[in-house]
Amino acid sequence: MTTFSLRKSESMAARILRGLLSSPKATIAAVICLILVFSAIFAPLIAPQNPYDLNEIDFFDAKLPPMSEGYSGMTYILGTDGQGRDMFSAMLYGLRTSLAVGVTSGLLAMLVGTALGLIAAYRGGVLDSFIMRFVDLMLGFPTILVALMVLVVFGQGVGKVILALVFVQWAYFARAVRATALVESGKEYAEAARCLGIPAWRIMGGHILPNCLPPLIVIGTIQVASAIAAEATLSFLGIGLPITQPSLGLLISNGYQVMLAGLYWMSVYPGLLLLVLVFSVNIVGDRLREILNPRLAQ
């Protein structure tokens, strides 16, 4: 069973890689995603300045336009903000925060939604109806509205934002997993496993769950992009992440306040970076949907 699962996983990975490489648009988007991810991971090594270390910031360098030289002799490629922070460095650190929040919330939402979807498909009856009606209720409200309500109750903070995003995203995974699990439960291999006396929880976790991975991968990729955009929206509104842990959305918000004064670079550059990030992740997610969906592949 382990060997079969390993081969199946390898074939899926090979199919995904081959499908991405066969589409120039998806290949470019995947390369951009990798570059942004590595830039976020190694931001302390790439950034010429730690924008949140007061010892490295010179207030006299505030609001300098792109390609300006500061009093310390440092050239600011993308200019500086109102506190004298290098915008290039601030964007790398903001990208790091946005990706961390988006990926973490996406993975946690996947775990919660997958567990509830499998429970609903396994137990059925009243519990299934209760979980799915709650899923319908969650999907009936706008994502930002629900996240706003959660943050109003619990307050600001990275953990609070992740909690809010998990609360609004798990329903997508639960619905997809339940639908796939119900289909797989009626197939011959599941019937054979039940005839052999294998416990139902082992059938759901060891046999049916691996077949739920294709839709989970697709939904997970798209929901990461949605989480990054939602977090940026919340931070732009001033109720997301605190000032001590700024993301791209907070950088856009800070620059937006002085955009009419001609200081466009403080808001435009973080906005372009956020646009490229969300757009490239969505392209990869759409391509994965085409690869892993047999009907679309045909």
C-alpha cells in the first residue's frame, strides 16, 4: 500500500510539473512565484537595510524619490517612505509577512476543512446536514465582512488575522472534500476494504483521503492567493496586522495617505508587487485546476 501511494504521488508530481511546463504563461507565473518566495525567505540577506531597526534608519532620508542618495551615501533604488525606510527593503519584509500569513492560514484552513469534510462524509445523517448547512452559511457571507467581524471581536495581531482567514476559508475545503469522499466511498476499492473488515476511519484516511488531494491542491493554491489579498485589504483598512509587523497592504495604506502629495512610490510599488504576487499565484492555481481535472485536461 505504501509503495502504491508513493508511485501515485510521484506520478501526480510529474504530471503537475509537465503540465506547468507545457504552458508558457503558467511557467512564467510559477517562476515568478518561486522568485518571490525565495526573496521573502532570504529577505534579511537580500535587503540592504533592516527597515524596522531604528539604528539603520536615518530620518533625514525620509520621502526621497527613487534612485536618490541619502545622507549616509546609500542609494535608495525605490526611494524611502515617511520614516526614512528603504522602500525596497520594506517591500521585501512586507512580502515576507504577507506570504507567511497567506500560506499559514491556507494550510490551517485546509486541515480544518479536510477534517470536517471527511467527518461529514463518514458519519452522514444529522451531523453531515449540520456541517454542510454551516458551510452554506459561511459561503453565503462576503469573506471580508466575516473577517472584519472576527477581528473586531479578537483584535489585531498576526495570529488574529490568521484565525480570521481560517474561519472564512475552511468551508471551501470542507465542501470539496465531502463531495469527493462521497464519490470515492461508492467505488470498488472502498467496498473491498469494507468487506475485509478495515475500520471506516482507516478507509477514509488511508484510501479515500489520498484521492481528495487533487482538488485540495487546486483549492489550496487559489485560497492562498485569496488569503494574501484579504490580509492586504484588512491591513489597508487599518484593522489587520500591527505597525510593528507590516505587510504589503499596510505599506500601501501608509503610502496612499500621501499619494496626492506626489509621493507615488510609497504606495504604487508595494501595490504592483502585491498585484504580481496574487496574479501569478492565481495563474498557477488555474493551471493546476486544468491539469488535475480530467475533463478540463481532455
